[in-house]
Amino acid sequence: MLIFAGLGNPGSQYSGNRHNIGFMAIDAIARLHRFPAFRTKFQGLASEGLIDGERVLLLKPTTFMNESGRAVGDAARFYKVGMADTVVFHDELDLDAGRLRVKVGGGNAGHNGLRSITALCGNDYKRVRLGIGHPGDKALVHAYVLSDFAKDERPWVRALCEAVANDVGLLVGKQDATFQNKVFRATEAELPKA
């Protein structure tokens, strides 16, 4: 059993926000792999299904970003899933828009969702870092992550989420580097030009 948790804020007013790209990736996985409808569970929205023969719980915490660890912790305790089998999909300011990196553990880089999960569950979980770019000034970060993707950004957002869904079986199979490379190759044409 694996837990795939996407981070974001609940409610339609946040659905297009940069901070919600984790939810977007989880929704793309659910659609492609034909998971059942999400149900309220574990202080979030949850759906259980199979990816490449492995049971996976898709989870979107509804606790708001700063309390994401409560939902992840509830699901992990219920299923007795360790942090090594927990994967968190989240927005990453320190990566160029459309880029993706996978890592285990490390710092939280000021990300309140990660900080909450680390505080309540431990730090040794896998992170799928979905690059949203940086506004260029630290004072602008809060407004930036809580603003919607612009119309001209949506093609790379869609391409990134679809590539994650298409190749997520590699993540299930613990082939993180191959997953990262395949997603990059699938999205390269849609990446914003520097």
C-alpha cells in the first residue's frame, strides 16, 4: 500500500492556484487510472485504487495547506503505511515552471504543507516537487502561490500533470530517476521559454 498525497487548499476559489498543483496532479492520476470518486475521509478527500498492481490511496487534504500533516498522518496510521511508502506532490518555488524533481527527505524550504507533514509524521517521505517558478522577490511569494496560473501557463501545467499520471507507475515501482526523466521528455516541448 502506498499513499500519494497532493497538497493544496480546499474550495473552488483556490482550485486554479499555483499552490494547488499537487491537487491537480492527484486528479490527473485519478482520471487516467480510473480511480473511484473521491470520498471524505482522513480529514481530506480520498480514493483507493490500483496502479501497476499496487494498492494506492490518493489523498487531497481538506485541512488547508498549513495543516496537511493531520490528513496524511490519519491515513498513514489507518493503513499502517510508513513514511517510506508515502509520496507527497507539491508546488516548488525553487524549480523553474514545469520542471519536476523527486527526492526523499530534506528541508521544507518554507513550504507550510511540508512543514506540517514533517512535524506530525516525520521527514523521510518522498517528495514530487512540481516547479511553479519564483516571482523574483520574496515579498511577492505569498500572493504568487495563491494566485491562479495565467492562461498562457495552463498548457505546461496540463502537460506536467498528464505526464505525471502517465508515468506514475515508475514511481510506484521505485524507479524515481526514470520517472523524473520520462516526465521531463514528455513535457519539454511545453516548458516555458526562459
